[in-house]
Amino acid sequence: MDHTEVHLGAPVRRELIRLFAIAAFALLLACGCRSIGPQTVARDRFDYSGSMSESWKRQTLLNIVKMRYLDPPIFVDVGQIVAGYSLETGVNVGGQISSHDAIQRNSLIVGGSARFTERPTVTYMPLTGNKFVKGLMMPLPPESVFFTIQSGWPADGVLFAAAASINGLKNQETSLGGVTPPDPDFLRALALLRKIQISGAVGMRVMQDGQKRETSLLTFRTKDISEETLKDIHELRKLLRLDPDATEIKLAFGATASSDKELAMLTRSILHLMQTMASQVEVPPEDLANTRAVPGWESTQDKPGAMRMVKIQSSKRKPSDTFVAIEYRDHWFWIDDKDLRTKRAFAFMMLLFTLADTNEKENMPLITIPAQ
């Protein structure tokens, strides 16, 4: 509460009292009529969005690092955010006018008060249901992978992360035993698909038969494209053992194709992809020597043809200029903000969580924490 007392001369006291009364009345009207709700929307929406994005990145990186130490990954989602606000204001005006001309002591007291309260409530939901676990362990649908490519993601990066094999050509494989380099023809096929993707000569479409069964088709455009792109398409068909004249190729899940008009792809699960990334996390040498962390990329990185998907660094001190960083086991693990290759693979891995979402909500335990 703030009060101010002013001693006034007789000639001006009545006029000032009248002016202060009008000002106090106007202030009361302004405080009572103006809503604070609309003013918080722009601020809250961006602040909460940024905080949720950053926490999701940190949680994902933490789970990848934990898997290098054989700790089980745990995911907690933000279920609901309720932000409550209240604003209380008040104004008071008081005065004293003396009737003794000799003393001429007149006073006017003006006071005001305000109180602002914010009480956001955040609800967290552990992601542990049967459908979520299946979503982590089930291989990605091949059509989802190619629709991601069609939406603009680079074909070579997406397929190197998500495909285990394409028509028998094997991708790089990472396990506790080390890294098995990819088939050179597999890498060549990815490079050709990327070039064809840039040219706009490859696409996806879905057909439905009389029984309403859907079939995904990979289409190649052969008209109004350059001679170089035609050569790339011809080389890609040869590598994948596809019919050189087919304009539509059926997309299927499997290790081998049933015909030369089918593209069979074995895809990875999200959990498999996280394990691959975990094997490439840099860990302190003492953790490897004491068998706290499983062997990974450092033991097989010199193999001919081996390719690194991500580079997650570690140090004792907190790093600067990071895309995302977390602290775990008294060390910091992070992705450099200038490492575009790792950032792209990490962002794609986070996107895969939405591709694996079943959109079916189970009754799960809720933890509600009011932040005051």
C-alpha cells in the first residue's frame, strides 16, 4: 500500500480535490474493465511451446545415453497445462480540510494497491502402456518412411536411419558385438534415390481395391525429366532388381521381393534406432574400462565402409553452444549446434514417435503438480 500526503493552500484545495476524485474514479474503471487474459495468450503459448520442445529433446537424449549404460528408457509426456491468473487492484482517496483560517492545514491522501497471482498446473503422464511399448518395438511401416521422404526429408538420411535392408541390400548394423558396415550397393542406392528425389521424378500414391484394402505404390516419372535422371533411375532399378519398364512399384515389408515389380523393405523400430544411436555416444574411458557402459562405436570406427549416424559428445564440464545437453552420471552429454548431420538424425528420430503413435489413449496413472 502506497500513501502520499500533500499540504495544500486554500486557493487550490477544492480544485485539486475535484481532480483527484475524477482520476481515482477513472483508475477504478480501467482496472475493473481491462482483462489480463488475452494479454497472456501470446506470451504463454510461445513460452510453454519452447519449454516443452526443449524438455522433449533433453528427455530423448537422456534415454539414448542411458541405453549405452543398459539403463531402461523411460518417457513422461506432458498431458495438460492449466494456467490461472488473478489480478486485484484498489484505489482509495481521503482528505482533511481545516476550518481554522489561521492554521490553514489542509491535506489530501491518495493510495493504491495491486496484487497479481499466477498458478499454473502441469499434468504429467508416464508413457508405459501396452500400445506405447508396441509402438517402440514394432518396425515402422514402409509407407510411413516413404511418405516422410515425399514430404521433403532427404531420402538418404531417412533410409539410412530407418531401413535395415531394401530388396536384399543390407544397411549398416550395430550390436553389442560391434558395427557391421553397410553393403556398398545399399549406399549407392540411397545416393541415387536422393538425386531422383531432388529431380521430382519419384512419388508415392495409395490405391484401394474392392475390399477396401490399401496398396502403397512407388511411382517413377519418365517424361519431362533430364537424361541424367533417366540414367539414375535405370541404375537404381538395376541395383534393386526392379523391372526396368515398370512405372509403378508395389511397396512391401519384408526381406526379399516376391517379384521385380515389388520393393521389399525391412524397417527398424524406434527402439532399434535408439540403440544404434546409443552405441555411438562418446562415454568416459573409465566407464568402458570398468564395464559400466557397453562397447560401441569407438571399438569399430576404423572398419572400412562404416558410417557414423550421430555424434553425441561427453565432457566433465557443461558445454556451450549446444543443440541439446543433459547431465548424467556426473558427466555432460551433448550434440553440437553446428553438427547438422547429427541434428537431422536426432530430429528425425523424434519425428518417428509421432509415426508410431496409435492415437488410442489408455487409462494411465496421472501425476499432477501445481507450480506455485
